[in-house]
Amino acid sequence: MASATYTTRALVLRKTKLGESDLIVTLLAEDGSQLRAVAKGARKPASPFAARLELYSVVDLLCSEGRNLDIVKEARIVASHERLRRDLEHAACAAPIAELLDRMTQAGLETPRLFALTEAALTRLDAAEPSQAPALCAACLLKALAFCGLRPSLSTCVGCGAEVALGRPDELVFVSYREGGIVCPSCRASVEAVGISAGTVAWCRALLGSTFDEVVALKVDPSASFAVLRFCQEWIREHVGAPLKSLTFLFTSGLF
Ligand SMILES: [Zn+2]
């Protein structure tokens, strides 16, 4: 009996070698679930899959259901996002997005809007000046965390619910990664919290509340974007598990 086939649009998050010439492709499917499928012979130079299942590209797939992993039968490129593989700065800022989605998504678990968000972020990143790449990366990480139910509380105190006003950008605001966000002065004694600059919290709020076009228009300085990315890394360490290797690489890369 022939196995069932299906079509889906998906975004390539990761490629893993399998055997002599096959690939396991981890993808974000259009419904926000994770899809892992085998592309047979994909590592042979003459394979029709060779240039069609590239990291960060959006593809239309025809797959057949397998006993363990599904099998890719056909792949057609919808958006290549070629610059995200070619240019070092762009690649370094696309990798944390793919790594976070690989970690947070699951087979059979739909997350509405996550695919559209990621596709929009990678398309904007592909067209962006290198200096704006860290801000786009940070905005996408924060939004993806929010879509997956891990939105930090950046306006009200996680201890008492009071609105927390931000002072000058260089003043400290206290944050409890474990409790889920910022902590007001009255609750600081009872909640374990660390100080980060009010400017960083303000940038986190701005990036969460902006479209990707608006993020580019904000012209965020890379150092401010890096401060937000460090906030993201601590947040991910607390709520997703281990820190992102690709963010650790970005911090030590000397890029930007
Ligand atoms: Zn409080």
C-alpha cells in the first residue's frame, strides 16, 4: 500500500547528515509545528534537493509519511534568503532565530503566527544593512518567545503587579528571570533579582512592540541590540533550558 503524502510550506531550521548521502531536515511548518524529514541522496552534488533545502530558505514540500521520519519527495524554493548563508553578519544573526525555533517547537504542536513571524523576520534580515541585523535578531527572538507563551513582563512588577516606571537609560531596573520580568523597588527585598539598565528594558519593550520594518527604522545601535540579546540569552537559559550556542558565538565573534 502506498504511504500517505501531504504538502506543506516550511522553513529550514537545521540540516543533519544521515548515512552516506542523506539528510535529515528539521523544519518549521506553516502551522508552527516542527517537521523532521529525510531527504534521500540530498548530499550528492547532482541531487535535485542539493540547492533546494538550504538553511533559512522557505520551501514548498511534498512529503510521504514514514514509520519514524517522513520522506521528502519534492522540494520547491519559495524564498532562498541567500544572503543569510553568504554574509557573515547576516548568518550570525539568523542562526539564533533558527536555533531557538528548533528548541521551542514540537512535532504536532501548532503555534499560530510563528511561521509568518519567522518568515517576515528572515526576509527583512536578508534585505537589511549589517548594522541592523542584531536588532532584527533580538526582535524576532523576543516575539517568538512571546508567541510560545514566554513573554517577559516588562511593564508591571512580577511581585505585586504595580506599574514600573523606567528612569534614565543608565539607571538600573531589577529583573527576575525566574519570576518572569521586572521587579519594583518595594518587592526587590523579597524577590531575587539582578540589575540591568533601564535603557535595555526600554529597547526590549520597543522591539516587542514594533514591526520588523519599524525595527529597521529605529536604527538601534548594535551595542544596544547586544544588550537586548544578552537579556534574551538569560531569559532562554531560565525558561527554555540551555543558552543558545549561536548567541554565545555571536557575543564572542567580534562582529559588529
Ligand atoms: Zn512589586
